[in-house]
Amino acid sequence: MTSEQILQYIFSGITVGSIYALVAIGYNIIYNTTGIINLAQGEFVMLGGMIAFSLSQIMSLVPAVVLAVLITGAVGSLIEIVIIRRMKKSSVLGMIVVTIGISIIIREIALFIWDEQIRALRFFTGNEISSIDIFGARISPQVLWIVGVTALIVIALYLFFRFTLTGQAMRACSSNTRAAKLCGIRTSQMVNLSFMLAAGIGALGGCLVSPLTQTHYAMGSELAIKGFIVAILGGLGNPMAAVAAGLLLGLIESFSISFLPMVYKDVISILILLVILVLKPSGLFGSRQTSSLKDF
């Protein structure tokens, strides 16, 4: 394997891993605030890409992406108000089943609205044949958008949770809900905000990846699984570790196709999940079963 091929695999792994990380961060934001594992997170990615595509037919790309993120965030907020908030007394398993049901409903609605056709946003910079040469490896300019925006999201979340009153209130809810209520924090609003943030981040990820991988009504299920694997790999409840775990899984998948058929790529991800659950249930970067938003 030449150095150019190695670099190509690395760039491919970082690109895919960044998308996995965005999905996993959405899982962690909701889990930290509510204890819920939201298996509908992948559908937010799909919704973002689909809505942005539809809006881009009647307006320029930037406002289409912004509106897609806001609309999907509103959908996440509505789901929490209408469904999740009414299920407070349900068990953890019951809540997981509910989020699976939400995922199916969103997917069927998307099928009704956009049918089975595959759609793709325009490239943010250049087009499908544009490429940048980096030490002999060629990548699409869209890859730089994906990696750059992912990095900005991580930094923005760190600043939000560390230095804003709302972020600190969310951290308080994740640490001790009862104490947060006694301090006057409206925990229901914090939970709603967590769903809104997770949905919006997922939607932005869907917009970023759409020009490269295209968008389909059924793409959310695979992303939900990969995002969940990354969340477990990093340590469920640890948003920062999700980024490292996402990049690690992306690199493993990328290099695996050099010696295994591509159809086995998903099998490798599942095997990694099983091994981590058996050997280190808290995740590679976690020292306990859960951690709070203070890890930011």
C-alpha cells in the first residue's frame, strides 16, 4: 500500500467518522439530560438533508440549510413535547421502544413526502468532479466542510455548556435533576432544549454529507446504528469522547475495505460494539457507566 493510498483511506475515515460523531453527540446530549437513548437520532440526519434539498429548489443553498436545521430542531422539540414528555413514568426499555416507533413514523412520513428517489444537495464548494490534492491524495472540498463544521460544533458546544447560563443549567439537570429543580431550573425546558439541539445537529450533519453520499428516506437507520456504536465506543454520556470514537470507527472501516469486501464494513462495526460491551461496557474513553455534560 502506497503512502498516497494510506492518506486516501485516512481522509475517507475522517470524513465518515465526523458524521458518526455528529450523530453520537446527539445521542449523548439527550442521554445526559434525560437518560433516554434516542434511536430516532438518525432520522434527524435524514430529515435535515431532505428538507434542505426541497428548500434549495426555491432558494439559495445557505438559507436552505439554515432553515432545514431550524425546522428539524423544531421537529425534535415537538416530539419531546407531544410524546416523550407524556412518557415520564415509562421504563428505560419502554422509552427505547418509543424512540424506535418515532423513527419508523418519521421514516414513513419521509417516504410519503419524498418517495423512494435519492436526492443530493449541491456541493458547498466546487462540484462533484472538484478535488484537492494533499500529498498525492485527492479529496472533495466537501470533506473540508464536513470536518471543519464538525470541529466548530464541538467547540461551540464546549463553550455553550461551560460558559452560558443555559448550558450550565443543562449540566445541572444531568448531574442531579432534583437538586436542579430545587434551584429553580425548569428541567422540562432543558429536556426540550436537548432534543432541539440533538435534532438540529443531526440535521446539519445530514446537509453536510448529502452532496457526497446523497440522501434517501431510509438512510437514518444505518446512521442511527453507527452513531449508537460510536456513543458506546466512546462511553455513553461522554460527548467529547464521541468525536474520538467516531474518528476511530471511521478509520477502521476505511482501512478494512483494503483487505475485506465492502459488504463486511458494517459487520466490523457490530463486532467492535460487541467486543467493547463485553470487555469494557463503559466505553474506551469512559471510566464509569455514564458521565455528565461536565465532561465538556
